[in-house]
Amino acid sequence: MQPVILPRVRSAALAAVVVALALPATSAQAAFPGNNGAIAWSHPTGITTDSEIFIMLPDGSSKRKLTDNSQNDFNPAWSPTGRAIAYESSSQTDVDIWILDRRGERNITNDPGHANRYPAWSPDGSQIAFSRQTPFTADGPLSVIDVDGTNPRQITASDSVNDQPSWSPDGQLIAFVSDRGGDHDIWAIRPDGTGLTQITDTPNLQEANPNWSPDGARIAYDVCQSATFPCAGSTPNYEIVTADPDGGNVKRLTNVAGIDAHPAWSPDGTQIVFRSDRTGWTQIWKMNADGTGVTQLTFKNFQGGVDPDWQPLP
């Protein structure tokens, strides 16, 4: 799984990535409270075309495309410095983890026949956790790799779903989703593969997309009521909740028909960005950390976006 730098189709828009990732230095960004920077997300550029990574300011303005290639790019994850984005990029045969920064794009996995998905940075920016899924299934181990593409190591067993990792702010734990107990629940493990702990144990509830709050006091995730995953029914209902790291003190933040999912905290801990289809098409929204102040950020027909993540400012 050693990295091999692969050619990518580039455009003038991608050449502007140096400016795009320098957003923290602009006067507009300096006006934002706390350490909240730009929001990254992915969405298709058309009904039949590939998905790319975009960024926008927290009020939904200044939308800008960062990737432009023939592959599908999903699940952007900002580095702790806010100067790079890791994401997954899929071809017809495999999915690999890439990093985009002011030097350009480079892959850190090169794993034909596997799907390397859901990148999550360690708090010190030296490692990335991801799910290494086996062909034609969602099963596979949770893995960790150094950001230069070296030292890949498996930290969970591979005979179940182990994906959507989120690193705790102190670097001691990685929360993730697994169906090893039957339902899709939230689990945690140390980066060295020890200390496996189940956080949620909720029969007939399926949890996904855990995301640690910046202070480590809460975990946001989405949940649906179903005996199977993906959630059953023609119109499944997913809601966003937060809980303590031990799974207690659960608080429901959304309560509407449809799918509210993929929560990501703002760096100052006061807001959560997420995706929702509450108005029809899936769009990017944000809300206060207590569930109030829900605001729509994207408005594009077909699909406005998925997989949001919020940039930390230095």
C-alpha cells in the first residue's frame, strides 16, 4: 500500500488551490468569531458527472471548487492546521486517500481492488485514520497511516464494518462505526489498536458518522430507527444527536422528516454543519450546537452537497 504519485486531470480552478487554502489569512476570515474557517463539502457537478470537493465561507458565500478531475471525490477532512484537506477519490477499480494542499494533490494510499475511505486526521497532523474496505462489501479493518503514505497499520479486525473514524482532540481515542455487535453502533479504540470499547448499544437503532466536539466533551452522530442498515423503508429518517463519550446523556438536535446526517462541529464548538434533504434535494446546513438556528447554506438543484467538514483556523 505504498503511495505512488498518480497523474490527475487539472484545470485553472485547481491551480488556484494555493489561494483557496490560504483563506485563514484573508481579512474576511479574520472577521469570523473563534477559530471557525471555511466549510468543505462534496457534491456532483451535474446529474451524470463526477463529484468534486468544494469550499465556502460559513455563511454559504464564496463557493469555490477545489478538485477537478474524472474521478469521484468525497469525504473531505481538514487538517488540524487548516492548510490541507484529505479526501477519498474513487476510480472504476479502487478508492484511495488523497491530500490536497498548496503543493497540489497527492495520494497517500495506492491499494488496487480496495476502497480506502473516510480519512480522519490525528490532532497533531502526523497520521490519518481510514477504513480499508474489502471488494464488494463494506467490511474491512480500520487502519492508520502516516501522512507521507508510509507505515500503514491495521488497528481493528477485518471481519465487520469498521468505518467513519473521528479522532478525539487529545489523540487518545478514535471513535468509529462498527456492526460487530449486530447493529451499527459507535465504538472507540486507541490508535495502537488496544482498548476497544463500545460507546452505544442500542438495539434497532443504527448510528453513523461520529464526530468529536473540539473540547472532547461530546460526540455528535446521526441515528435512525431500523433493525437493518441502511435504514429500512422508502423514506428512512435519520436525526442528529450528541452524547457524552461514554454514550450517556444523549440529546436529540434535529427532528424533521427525511435525512439529517454527517454532523461536523465548528472549531469553536458553538455550531454543527450537516447535510439534510428536508427541503427535497440534499443540501448543506448548519445549526447551533443545541439544535437551534438551523440555516441552509447550499441551494443547488439535484444535490447541493454531502460530507461537510469545518476548517480550523490557526
